[in-house]
Amino acid sequence: MAMLETHNLNKHFGGLHVTADVSFTLEAGKIHCLIGPNGAGKSTFFRLLLGEHQPSSGKIMFDGVDITRLKPFQRINQGMSVKFQVPGIFSALSVRQNLEIALQRRLEGAELDAEVERLLDFLQLKDVASQLAGNLSHGLKQWLEIGMAISLKPKLLLLDEPTAGMSPEETHMTGEIVKQLNAEGMTVLAVEHDMAFVRQVAHRVSVLHFGRIFAEGTFAEIVADERVAAIYLGQSHD
Ligand code: ADP
Ligand code: MG
């Protein structure tokens, strides 16, 4: 079953055709990675999914609902969640307080306390639970943001470059977090440039090039595709 589908999605910025007739399907229960060279249109496509941009034409279906014209917060109410979005991190509060604030929208009392502890444990934030969120290292902050993003138990978790700026060890740990969330039933779409991460987590990979879906397949199929290798030649990843 499709969790998310776009039908002939287009976005123009003036004369630039940045999202070009994208018909994309994200199967429920999968981890799907979106890759592509710098300027391919990955972030623009992501913003269309979130509702931060309006498409020039086309349609977006999420879990059977046409969300094309819904605002970002309405998409979140439908079960979409994105790291860095709602709710943001409060730098001047502790890690534990941040999770409490996020989770109190769904839980209370002993259930809330238990879920805070479970997330601290799961995200390896136990040792820093009473530290101010603003003082966390880059990697730990990313994991807290994932914790905030999953606090409402979304059906779909959207991650835009979740491992940017991370060490290989932190990248691997992020992959394990994503795989565990998926094992618990969450569908994940990640824009990612780190191919070790893509190999670790992706059930399916889509390659964007000049705003179009250029190739799709498993990680093994994508890395074996000479056409895909060719579009990366001479390009640095973003
Ligand atoms: P990626 O995330 O794959 O690097 P982007 O979606 O950020 O690609 O950008 C794709 C193209 O669209 C680039 O040429 C970029 O300059 C252009 N673009 C992105 N956002 C805007 C905008 N708000 N206005 C005009 N052009 C934009
Ligand atoms: Mg981008």
C-alpha cells in the first residue's frame, strides 16, 4: 500500500523547472532514500511534501488523503512528521524537559514519564538528560530532534540529510535509530548524500536529476547503474 504518492508534480521558479513531472510512490512500512547531485531538486521536492512550497501543478496523496493544498501543520495532524519542524528544540531547557514538552501533547502522568525514559534510552541521551539542549554536541542534538519529531507517533517520518555533519560512528548510530523506528512500524523518507547510510537503511532508493526521477531501485541496483554513476561525475555532493 502507498503511504505517499505524488502525481505529475511540478514546481517552477520563474523559468526554472525545479520539480519536473514527478510521480513518486512511497510504500507504507519502508525506508526510502532520495539521492541526487547538488541542485537536483531534492530539497524543493521535500518542501512540496511538507507544504512549505505550493506545486505549480500536480497532486500529493498521503495515506489516502489529498494533501496538495493542506498547510504544513495540517499535514502534521494527518500523521506526517519532520525533524527540525514541530516542535523545535528549546536550547535553554534540558534534554529531558524538551522531550517532556513534546510528549505532553500525547501523554500524561506515569505514561509520559515512562516514554521520556524510553526515548532517552533509545536515543542514547540518558547521560545528558539534565544538560541544556543548547549545549549538546551536533550528533546528540540531531538525535534529540529525531526524538521530538517522533513524539506524536507519526505514520511518516521525513528526514532531510539526517547525518549531515556527523562522524561515521554517529551516522551508523542514526541508521540504527531509523531502522528500529521502521521495525516498530514507521515509514521513513530520507534525503541523504551519505551512501554508507543509504546502504545501511534503504529498502528503496530514488535518484533525482534535473528535477526528474532519473532512476529507482534497491541500493545494489542503483550503485550498479552506470547511468547513475555518470550523473555524479565531476560533482561534489551537497
Ligand atoms: P538539491 O536539494 O537537490 O540540492 P534544490 O531543490 O535545493 O536542490 O534546488 C534545485 C534548483 O532549484 C537549484 O537550481 C536551485 O537554485 C533552485 N531553487 C531552489 N529553491 C529556489 C527558490 N526558492 N527560488 C528559485 N530557485 C530555487
Ligand atoms: Mg538540498
